[in-house]
Amino acid sequence: MPEWKTLCRLEDIPKLGARRVTRASGGDVAVFRTADDKVFALLDRCPHKGGPLSQGIVFGESVACPLHNWTIGLHDGCAAAPDVGCVRKFSVRLDGELVSLDLDELNGVVPETEPAKALA
């Protein structure tokens, strides 16, 4: 059973924006809010050249990397074709207006990128 760490209130994350969370184990986490108030969390590092996803433009359930405009899915952390690569996704919970991350995931050491998934 996950232990949840409350980060902020939903209103503290701008609509179509992000809030960055610093991790002691390295690699910041970007927590995103969509136009319809869905919340997602990814490692704040594009799988392409390491751009800060928290500074990208959120549209739908994706974010555009600010460096080279790669589109990264917020639901899975994977780049949209034809680009290939994934970034680590973190479990996030919205309890009323409180946004929380899984404490074990937040404190754990994770790879900066996930292995590329095979194309179907």
C-alpha cells in the first residue's frame, strides 16, 4: 500500500502548467495539470536531450519539450511517434484538492529514462 506525500493544493499548479518537485535522490519531478484538472507526474527530463519538461507547454494530456518540441504523453511518459523514448512516470493522487506523490517512488533512485517501448 503506497504512502502518499502531499505536495500542494491543485490550485498551486497552474492550469496547463507544471510545478517542479526537488528529490533528494536526484532528478526533479514535474507535476502537471491539464485544462480539465487531471494531474500527472514525470521525471523533469525529456528523453531526447534532457530538456526540463516542467517548462514545456501542456496541451491535452501531453507536454511539448521546450528544447526541441518533442511531444511527451503525460499518461505514460513516452514520446509521440516518430520520436522514440520514455521518461519515468510517477504515481500521483488527487484527494479533493490535495496533490500527492507515492513517497517510495519519490524517495527512490530511478533511471532518468525508461527503455523505449516496441512500436505496435
